[in-house]
Amino acid sequence: MAITDSARPQPVGCDLCPLHQFARLRKLGPDDLAFLAKFKIGEAWFEPGAPILQEGTPDGRLYTVLAGWAYRYKLLDDGRRQVLNFIMPGDLIGLQAATMDEMHHSVEALTPMRLCVFQRDRLWDFYKSLPSLAYDITWLSSRSEIILDETILTLGRRTATERVAHLLLHLYDRAAGVGLAAKDQVRLPFTQQLFADALGLSLVHTNKTLRRMHGDRLIRWVDGECEILDREELERIGHYDGRDVPPQPFI
């Protein structure tokens, strides 16, 4: 369903940013907020399925996700797709174009999305004027590298069951940290095909693995609602240890 202008929340100042309510996201100090208020140029909204960033194109803006889900991916010439990561509130997108002049991956909205917009040609001001925020950008880049390391390990070495267990716990914990999951339940706003593309598996193999894990009372996934039934066993299967991540900075 389209988001009409009347249904959109009004843009808010940085001091009233909706991300401040989430414990997983690190609180910003007064100097940071004052700087970001000058750096922000507005807000943007995207419908499900809308491209936010496209591989091979430049983009003059950076975005912080205020609400919604998206995914980052690359396509081969024949249409085969590899999902690289899922994007949630608090995540920064577009930094690659800010340093490489064009995107080397694409980003597409999975749900209605609300984004905070910054002008990328002012990124250097972070490093000149407020090193604490510049460090936060470095932190976010480092965290993205850690997630990419896990993705490579998943695609290269983990079995199908290990892949599913690890990714589901990773998504649940990230979603829970920004109010999108609770009580071991999370709504995953994507198809099993997209999930398979993130795991590097066929749809058939992914479906069989999910059904087997459902039968073993590890998870329940029905109509997009996923419930973690045996977290301890999933952590063991997926070699997962992701709950001690320090609070994530955001801009």
C-alpha cells in the first residue's frame, strides 16, 4: 500500500530522533546532535520493492534508516542474486558511494521505509569538526566488515542447517535491538527465496532445511512469522555468539 503524504510522519529534529529509544543504539551527546542537525537535509520515504541505491550509479546522499527493513545485494548478468546483508533501523547506507563515487551493490526496500538524509559531500566535515562522529562512521564500517566475514564463512563452510540457524539468530537479535522482535518472535518481511539467496542455497534446499528444523522443534516459520523455539540448540548448531555486541553508534 502506498504511503500518502498525509500518512507520513513529519520530519523531526535530531534531538527527537525515534532511534533514541532503542537500547542497542548508542546515545548521542549534545555536540553530536547539534552537528547532525546542520548535516541533515531532510527525510525520504520508500515503498516496498523500491530501489534505494543501485549498483554502478553515483548517489549524492547518505541515509540513516529510521524505520523499516531493506536488503543489500549483488546481481550477476544472468539474474542470479546474492543477498549480502539485511538493513534495519539505525543502519547507515550509501557510505560506499561516498568513498568510491559509485555503488558496488544495490539496496532495495522490503517494507515501507523512512530514511534520514545527509549530503555526502559534507562527510569530510565529520573528520574536521567532530572526530567522535568520524569514529562512529569508522565503527560502522568495521561492524559491516565483521558481518561480511560471517557471510563469507556461512557461504564457504557452514552446512545448510548451520547457515539457517546462524542467520535466523543474527536477524532476531538485530531486530530485537530496535523494537522489531520480542519474546523469541520476529516477523521476517521477505520470501523464502530471498532467504535462500542470503544463504547461498536453492529454494528447495532451504525449504527442506526449514521444515526439518521445524520438525525438530527448533523454529516455527509460518506466513513470515518466525519463532525461536530452542535458542540454546540453535546457538550450538550455528556456532553463534552474537549477543555481546556493544551498543551501535548511528548518525
